[in-house]
Amino acid sequence: MKIWREFKEFAFKGNALDLAIGVVVGTAFSKIVSSIVEDLITPIMGIIVGGLDFTQLSLTVGDASVTYGNFIQSVVDFLLIAASIFLFVRLISRLRRKEEAEKKAAEPSAPSREEELLAEIRDLLKARSQGL
């Protein structure tokens, strides 16, 4: 029973649950990114570079074949995926900053503790000087 209780504490902690949700969402997001790269960006890049396909590049020596074109294509795919994710995250970050700035502008800011203390000191000094 002690093991079950420890497992429940571990499995249902906020961090473990957040991690599980992140993995599921990340998996779904990777399908979206793969589709964007394969269905949109790669064809556009193919048009730009004249339909160049690196996967056919290879070096054959005797019976051995080194398909370095697959490696080049994988690097290009990685760079395209990384750039797509970077631009998406950048867009989301901008939207969040804009939203936070609007929230902050809408809320009247309360004076900090330092400002309150300085105002009290000012008021005390003013009252003291008026009493002289």
C-alpha cells in the first residue's frame, strides 16, 4: 500500500501531469509542424531552388553506396523545421507580450512598498517643516 500511495503522489503531482500534457500536445504539434514543412515549405523551397532533390546524391565505391544526399536532405529538413518552430514561438511570444502590456496598462498600478515609505517620510518632513 505504501508503494501505491507514493506512486499516486508522484503520478498526480502538478509537475508530472504538466509534463504528460506537454508530451501529448508536443506530439500533436509535431504533426502540424511536419505537415507545414512537408506540404508547404518544402514545395516552395523546391520551386525556389528548381526542384533540387538531395536524396538522390550518393557516392558508390564497389558494392558500397554512401547516400550523403539523405544526410543533406535531413539537415535541410531540420533547418526548415527549426526555423518554422522559431517563427511560431516568436509570434506567440509577441502576442503574449502585447496582451500583458495591454493588461498592465488597463490596471492601475499600486504603489510599491518603497513608494509608500517615501511618501510617509515626505509627509512627515512636510508636517515637521510646517510646525517650525
